[in-house]
Amino acid sequence: VPPPIIAPSILAADFSRLAEEARAVEGAADWLHVDVMDNHFVPNLTIGLPVVQSLIKTTTLPFDVHLMIEAPERWSIGYAEAGAYNVTFHVEATDDPVALAKSLRAAGSRAGLAIDRGTPVEPYLELLPHFDTLLIMTIKAGFGGQAFLPEMLDKVRTARRHASSGHLELRVEVDGGIAADTIEAAADAGADAFVAGTAVYGAADPAAAIRALRQAVSR
Ligand code: DX5
Ligand code: ZN
């Protein structure tokens, strides 16, 4: 089992000081989780490619881009070309997830598939060899600060079981409501990448909050 990934989400950071907020978690975080929302796929709007192209130059952290947008085939490659480590799009937003995964890998990025709260995982298990990351929402996508939904962990268990039996190298990432009191349950279910917005950037010391989360899942 590879060591766990802790990915603070800048959705909970101060958007007027993104570079400083990224720097505040360098050395503590594994990835920087960047939530891109278009006010169509989800009813919220954040940042897009120009901001990511600028921000990515200010930090050594690998970017974990989470696209909550319609027509991800139109935008994903731009994030890969900007240097994102991993680009994740939603299965609900595209008709040909495998083609997009292949283009992302060809463009030099890892490919991630996200499934929202209402979407089952079973129909997509056969696609997983084309992906490096499976992001399972543990809230409904769109906003930070929502309560963790433990019933989503059945999807994590199903995905992890499938990945293990198929010897897939797959990060199973959970996103939404991850904090000191929920991260262990997600890890027990088989998650090995953990997004945390409020629990990191809502803390007085974001780097210490990341260390505490890591401690909770280091076994
Ligand atoms: C919401 C985003 C999450 C968000 C999580 O749709 O995908 O990454 O930042 O925020 P918390 O950790 O506060 O639930
Ligand atoms: Zn996210």
C-alpha cells in the first residue's frame, strides 16, 4: 500500500492570497487540490485555467485539479499542458471518459475520474484501468464545509476491492467533509488520498492540521 496522500483544497483558502496559501502548505501537503467550478455542472463558480496557469508557477506542490464543469473534454488538456500532476473530471459530465483519460495521459498528466454523491460506482469499474485516480465525493459536489456522508464509503470499498483484485495501481481519493473525525473511516474503507478544505484552511495552522490528518491515517 503506497503512503497516503493529503491534498488540501484551496477552495477553503483566501482567494485573494492564493500563492501564499499554497506556500503555507508546502512541505506538509502531498498535492494541492484545486476545485474548478463553472456554475453549470455545479451551482458555484471558482477559478479557471488562467488562474491555475499563474498559480502553478508559484509553488512546487503537484496540482490535483478537480474539474466540476460541463464539457470537460474542452478544458482538461489545458490543465495538463499547464503542468497539473493529476486532472480529474466527472463521469456525469462526459460521454467518453476513456477517450479523455487517454488524451490526458498523452498530454503528460495523470487521469482522474470523479463520481458525485448520486452516482453509483459499479458501472464504471471496468473503466478504471484507464485512470490513475478515482475520486469519490463524500458530499454533493459544489461547496466546501458540508457534512461527510459515511454511506459513500460503500463505493470506496467496492472500488478498492475491484482495484486490488485486478492489481490496478489506483488512488482512491475521497473529497468532502474529511477531517480528524472522518478520515480514519475513509482510510479503513480503502481510500488512500484525502482532500481536506475546511479542516486545513479553516485551522489556525494549516500545516499542523495536515500533519494531524496524516498521523490519523499512518499505520
Ligand atoms: C467541493 C470540493 C471539495 C471541497 C471540500 O465540491 O470538491 O474539494 O473543497 O471541502 P471540505 O473539505 O470543506 O468539505
Ligand atoms: Zn474537490
